[in-house]
Amino acid sequence: RTDNMYKKTKTGLSPKDAAKDVPSWAKGQRPLTTENGRQFAERLLGEKYGVGNYPTGPGSEFNKIKKWGDRAFE
């Protein structure tokens, strides 16, 4: 996979604006250019826990990664 397939991190966002409150194991991951935040979160959590084997409610890893994927990348 080349870097062109991944979204770039937006610069100049505060940690709050970028929703940086993600699990430490997810740091360093970036969404693919074709993914939105939901798809990014589903891919990461699916790789870690197996498809569908994770909670998706408020405050969950899923929600944190989804918001981060939507806000912190361009």
C-alpha cells in the first residue's frame, strides 16, 4: 500500500477538534482515501476484534475512531 491510498492528517486542529481521544492501539493508523470515519472504524475494530464483535455506542472505541477518522484527516 502506498501513502497515496491514505488520507493526510489535517494540520492546525486542536486535539478536541480532531477528536484525538482514540485508543492508543489505533494511533498511527490512517483512513484510506476511499473511507469515511465509519468505514475506517469498522475496518480497524474488525481487524482487532472480528467483524461486529465490538460495542458502537456513545463513548465506545468505535465512536471515538469514527469521529477521529471524520475530523482529523483530509
